[in-house]
Amino acid sequence: MKTAPQLSSNVRQEFNARSRPLYYWNLDSGEKSGLVDTQQLGMELSQISDTVHANETLNNSVSAVVLVQFPKCTDDAALDLFEQLVSESWHCIWIALLPEQWQQQERLCGLITHAFFDYHQLPTEYDRLRIIVGHAFGMLALRHQVEAQACPEEEQDQLIGSSPPLQRLKRTIARVANSHSSVLLTGESGTGKELVARAIHRQSPLCSAPFDAINCAALPASLIQAELFGHEKGAYTGANQRMIGRFEACNGGTLFLDEIGDMPAEQQVNLLRVLEQGSLRRIGGSRDIPINVRVIAATHANLEQKIQQGVFREDLFYRLNVVNIEVPPLRERNGDIELLARYFFQRFHIHGQAGPGGFSREAIEAMRHHSWPGNVRELINRVQHAVIMAEGPLIQRQDLGIERRDRKRRRITLETARNEAEIRAINDALHRCHHNVSEAARELGISRVGLYRQMEKHDITPH
């Protein structure tokens, strides 16, 4: 018998350090000849007896490689349970051991294609199986290394997802981060604008300097000036000692001003002066204090409408809106919804305590079809509620509080979908081209006249 090929020292060290086990699960109770022999494989196997045992075992594993032996015919009920388990155990790598003529089982073929790392057709050829398992452990080690580099522990709650809108957002963040320009983040409430601001700061040369966030809508108008710029002792009744404002405390770093559209007009004047002069004066102070702070502002409101209404200063808007980044709503990040839900489930689920082990297929489908008016903030709320309140082994649609009518509400005609796609494409192009219609038309591959016609059709006004 040939000796088992050795994994690289780094992969073996990673496997040993993380105690990542190798499991074997035989779903074919009538088949004994295909059972994997630990001695011939040259690796230690842990047996999984049934679905309940698999749920308990894999939920308590950081990650693992799982060998699954399928019978000659797998019924739909068994595949339903198995698909649910695979979708919950996203941290594991699955390898299928398959009988002859398994390709005739259409649903099993789909499962192997979409959920399994590799497969091996029985009878067992141990030389080949050892190589497959070795590659699987190598992939686990690489996955862990990439995740550790891309998302250190202190950043685990940052921008999660791989949908095209989020990928575009991440590329924009990377480009903007190296400049010192002011940034205006726009988008609906709950989309994660503060996370975007933190990502910009973290990727910028200022990353070792302070980052601070203040919600302009959460403070009374009388306190905003003192909060932002500070005050001297005795500046007014109750000012018993000097207070350093947020700008001064963030000197050399980044200050995030959330809901800037709700800042009172008087404080807009003071903010504009600080941004233009690069210095501030504390309330009751007699000298100007130089500051060097990058300002990132955010709003869910339409500031251009507020300018027309006379409640927001146009000159402050242009000072803040040097770079505009629109944060996409969750409904446009459909590919990220399940990933985010599972991430927040892991955050709120406490291993070892009673509670659901994951999401049912119906719950996943309900989340995919929900319109998410509250965006990621709503998703966090619903998942946390479901983890606490769910009584069954899996979170159901009703545990999330998502009604069936949401699915009906999301049904749209092809014409409506086409119009929405055209509007998004035109608005995105105009934003990227700073509202230069000629450049946007070239990017979209149409004539300038054609773009104007489309803008007129969809009631899009050039700025």
C-alpha cells in the first residue's frame, strides 16, 4: 500500500492548530462494502450517525471536511433535510462518495454541483480519495488565511457581501480612501453608511488617527456647537470646566457627521467656516485653533431639495459633496441577504444553549423576497428577534415576522423591471461622471440625444 501523500507543513500546522476534523457519514444503511477504512485512508475519521448527530456535531465545529456516502437512490425528503444541513454548515467542506449511475439522479447532481467541493465514485480508490481530502484541508487553511487577512477580528462587523452593488461600493471606497477630500454618503436609512465611513477611514493614511461619529439629528440644537467645537470654562451657565469638541479631539483623523441634513442653519454656518478656514474657536475662547480633520457626512434626505426649500446651505453642500457615494439599499443586494442573515445568526446564537440551529428553506426564501424597507438594520432586528423567539429547531418565516404578502408585493412586470434597471443604470452613470451627460452617454454606449430621451422618459433631471 502506498503511503498517504503529506500535506504541506503550513496546511498540516493549520489543521492541527484549529483541530479541524474529518467526518464520515454513510447515508446508505444497506451498503457496507463502500465504507471508508481509516487505516487505508491514512487519516483519522469521526463517524456521523444521523441528521440530528450531524447538526449537533457540525454546529460545534469551527470548520471540518465531511465525507458523505450516498445510496443508489436518495428520496426527496432525505435530500430536503440534507440540503438544509449543507446550507447551515457553510463553514464545512463537503465531499460526496457516490454509487455507480448516480448521474441519473437529477436532483442529486444539482446538489453535488452547487454545494460540494468534490466527489469520488465508489468503490473507494484510496490514493485518489487521499488527494481529494488533502486538497479540501488545504482549501480550509487558505480560506482561513484569506478571511483573517481580509477581515481581522476587530473588523468582523464590517461590510459583508459579494453582490455586484457591494463590490462596486468597495471599489469606490478603496479609491476614495487615499484622498483627503470630504465625502458625502447618501442612501436610505439602515443601509450602513457609518460602516462605509469607518471603512474609508480604516483604508486611509489616517487609519492610526482617531475616528469619531456624531448623529446631528440626535442632539438638541443648543448643544451641537459645544459638542462639535467645545467650550471654555465659564463660557455659559453650567460650563464648569473646559470641554474639547469632537473636531479638536479628532485632529489628524476622521469625523463622521451622520444625518447632516438635520443640522440647524446656524450651525451650518459655523461648520462651513471651520471647513473653509481649517481652524475653530471654542465657545468663549479668544484664539483660533488649527485643525486637520477629514469630514465624512451622511444623509438619507435629498439635500438638493432641502437647498431649494431654503433649509440647507448650498455652499456647505458643495463643500461636503466633493465625492458622493450612494450606499445601495438591501433590496438591490439580493445575493447578500442570505449571507448577512447567517452572519448575524452566528453573532446572536449562543452555542451550547437551547435555540434554533439555523434557518428553514421557507425562511430563506421569505427573506429573499422581502422588500426590506429598513435595510440591514431591519434584517439585524428580525434575525435577533427570531433567534430569541423561535421554538423549533429551525427559524421559520413567521419567526422573522415576514408576511407572505411580501412575496406578492415583489412580483413586478417585465416592463417595470426594465424601467427600474434603466433608471438605476442612468443614475449610476451620471453620478460616476459628475452629471456630465456627454460622458455618461459614452459610458452607457448611447448617443447624447438618446440619453436625454431616456432621462425625459424616466423624469430624471440633470444637475
